Amino acid sequence: GVHIRQICAAVGGLPLGIELAAARARVFELDEIAATLATAPAQLTRSGPGPQRQASLLDAVDWSYRLARPDERILHRRLACIGGPVTLEGAAALCVVPPLRPEQAMELLAGLVHRSLATSTRSNRQHRPTTFTQLVPIRAHAAAALAETSERQAVERARDDWVIEHVAAAPHDGRQGLADFYDWLDDNESAVRETLRSTLLTNARPAGLTLLAALGSYWFERSRLIEGAQWALAARDLPARAKLDGFDASIAGLMHGCMLACNHEPAAAEPYLMAAFSALRKPPASRLAEAAELLVLTAAWGWVGDMWSLAADVASAAVELGVAADLPHVVLRGQCLLAACEVIVGDPSVGLAAADRVLEEDRLLGNSYAALFGYITKSLASRFSGDGP
């Protein structure tokens, strides 16, 4: 039943692991074996005679590890930093740290698959990358091997830098290429999660908050709001832990408030959103563009959470900053949110006219986010006027 499935998952489906776990069933209950293997799958040992390389699950993995080439061993260890499936691009990022080089990643991954230290899975969707996975006992071996070296910190920093740089270079909401960026996040979700854990928890720093804010719309679009809410909650007290200034500190409260708003908890969300609004509307000159983007995000989540008056105030500030920073996409997205708020808490005819202007301007700009809200606004306006279905 369920305990057998848990045992098989814990040993990664390896025949030797299943054999060793089955031997333990003579002494222990299945639930006891499953609970133990959940924390230490590689510690299974053979009670009777047998080859030394199969004396334990750890010995079996170590046997393959010792047969690998030196560079393959290094990548094997480093893959533990991803914590799950890794793409070729992710492996190349781990190879940035000497003595490896990024261009070696393909050959080294192939070698690890050949030696059964990794498995490869080809996507059944076009233009999606192959992923490589270490089974649970193999990942445990890799983590232990990495812990014995002095390179773990450098490798984790290389992973974090790769994720953060990719996210920073990605298109903002509504711009061309956004769907491809979301696909990239799906393909590299294990690395993204480890980077969030690193930058928000184990080595908290402002980069984690920037990453958190950039992922908000992704979690919404890909129906992963529970995960987003968990990370936002984890980051809520980061300013105190990392001694951050007002602007950075506001992002932590902002994301927690946005998640509360999306969960339709306006009373709980409002203090966080108002505090963030106060800080973001008057940002340092060097962070004007970042503040404008964050205000648009705040307005959108406020609208989703039925906090329309607050959303309108925030959207107005976003438009103002967007104009000052010459950010036409921000300005248009702010205007479409103002139109959507006007339909609900103001004059529907005024909101409809504003939505028409947004859609006309978007013919040149091509922002799918603005277009979506424009058509939502027109639909709402028609319903309120009695012209809709």
C-alpha cells in the first residue's frame, strides 16, 4: 500500500534498495521502515553475505562514483545544490566554478547518466529541455560528498547568480516572451526554489526580495499561489533578520500583503499594502523603475482582492512614476488598472472610455497584460450598463 510506495520512492526505485528494505521487513513494520528511509535512505545495509560494493545502498552509489572520471565526480557532487531535476543550462551554471567549465556540462551529464548516477527525461513538448535527475539515495551521496569539500558556498552562489540574473533579464508583465520565461521557470523550478531558500532563509539578502516580487505574477498565472504565499510568509520578517532599509523592507511586506489580497483577506492585507505604498511612491532615484513596476503589481493584486479604491490610488502613483521614468509599459498597465477600478467604484462609462483608449494605445505597444485588462473592463462595463449577457 502507501508505505510500500513510500519505501520505493525513498530508495529511488533502485533494485538493491528495495531488496535491502525488504530484508528489514522481517524485523520492522513497513511504516517504521518508510519513516526511517525518509530521512536516511542511503544508510540501508545488507545483513547477510554479498559483494562489498553492495553491502549498503551508500556503498553501491559510491562504487559508481569511484568509477567516474574526476570531472564527473565534481558535477555529481554539485548537482546536490539543485535539489531536484536540472536542465543542461542549470548544470552549466554549476560548472562556472573552477576547475570545471560551462562547455563541459553536456559531456559530464552524459557520463553521469552512463554510470547510473543520473537519469535523463526528454520532454514530450516541443522546444522544452531534457532534464536530469539524481535518485534520492544518489542525491544523498552527492550532498555528503559536497559537504566534504570547500566549494559548496561558491557553487551555491553560482546557482543563485544564474537564477537571479535570468529572472532580472526576463520580460515584465505583458511583454513579448513572458510565456517563454514562465516555461523556463517551470523547467528550472528546483533551482529557483533552492535560490529562494538561499536568499530568503539561509543567507538572507535583498536579492531574495527582488526575486520574490518578480515571481508573483508567475505563481498567479501558473496556479501556484499556495507556494507563492508560503515564500511570501517566509520573507515577511526578512528585513529584521537582514537589517534592510525602508525600500527593501517594503517589498517583504508588499508580497505578503499581495498574497493576502489574492486570498480575499482585505483587512489583513491592507496594513501591509499601505505600508509598502507609502515607501514605494517616493523611491530613491536609482530605484524609480523598480518602484514603478512594484506599484503596478500592487495595484493588480489589490484589484484581484476586491480592494478597488486602494488599487486605483496605487495605479495612479504607478502611472506617475512610469511617466517620470519613461516606462510606457508601466504607464499603460497602470492606466488599464485605473480603467478597471473606475468601472467598479466610479462611473462605468468613464471606465469604458478609458479602456478603449488603453486598447488603442496598445495596438502600437503590444502589451498582452494591458489588452487583457482592457477587455475585462469592457466586459464589466457592459454588464453594469445592462448591455452584457
